[in-house]
Amino acid sequence: MHYFMPKQVLPQQKNWYVIHTYSGYEDAVARNLKQRIESLGMEDKIFNVIVPKEKKIKIKDGKRKVVEEKVIQAMS
């Protein structure tokens, strides 16, 4: 009698990387990187591309407006 064990799938170790860009180009770089990942078929190697942002309420001329600001600001 033979017993077969199901193939074990080991979780891949995932690493974080930071890409430095010119200030104001973060979203464009993220968009282009996502396109390259798709065109090269690397979805199994690169899982997510993010630009860290947070929502803030700004008041200008007495009006409230919700805006997204990048969490990591450019260094002066």
C-alpha cells in the first residue's frame, strides 16, 4: 500500500523595497512599475506597489476639503 502526501507549498519569503524618486513623480513611477510588472509577467515575484498616503482635511476660504498627502515627504 502506498501513501502519497500532498505537495507542500512553502510560503515564499517576501521582502520590502523602497524606490527613491523625484518629488512629485511618486504616482507616475508606481503606475509605470505596475505596467512593467504586468508586461514582464512578474506578478508572482512583485506583489504590490504602493505610495504611502493619508487623508487629511484642509480648510481653505472657509471650505473643508479632504486631500491625500504622501506620508513620506521629500527632504529639503
